Amino acid sequence: MEVTVQHQLGAAEAKQRIGKLAADLKSRYPEQAGDLRENWQGDRCQVTGSVMGFSLDYSLQVTDTSATVAGTLPWMARPMEGKITAAITDALTNALKS
């Protein structure tokens, strides 16, 4: 699965907003997303943990004009791939609005 969202914020501002988005998700849904961990190395982040019982291992790449989330869905979550992709796209789009 790969989702790319374009933005006009620059990499630093986009990373800050994505960090706020992650913190908000963890605080709003501690039972479902409280285990998520982010490890930033420059403009690349490795996201690991579990959400709703599914193990996650995704990469997030931020540039001056886009943010891309890439990873493999657990096989049990694949029937929900369309909804998951749409939810990630919506969350990133809203977070990265100018």
C-alpha cells in the first residue's frame, strides 16, 4: 500500500504537522493506536507498533512538496485496504492543508 499527498508547506512544516497528527491519534484513540512509535531520521520516519491488533511497519517520506506513506498491510486487514487507504489519504490531506 502506498499513499502520496501533495502539499505546499515545505518539509519542516509538513513533518511538524504530521507529528501533531500522530500525537492526536494516539491521545484520541489510546486503546487502538497508543502503541504506535515513530523513529525520524531526517525527512524519513519508520512507524511501528500495532493498531486494533494489527502489527504495523510503515515508512513515511516527507519532501518539500509531498508526503508518502508506504508499507504492507497485514493479510487480515487487506479486505479493508480501500477504507484504510482513504482514511490515511484524508488524514494527511487535512493535516497538510496550506
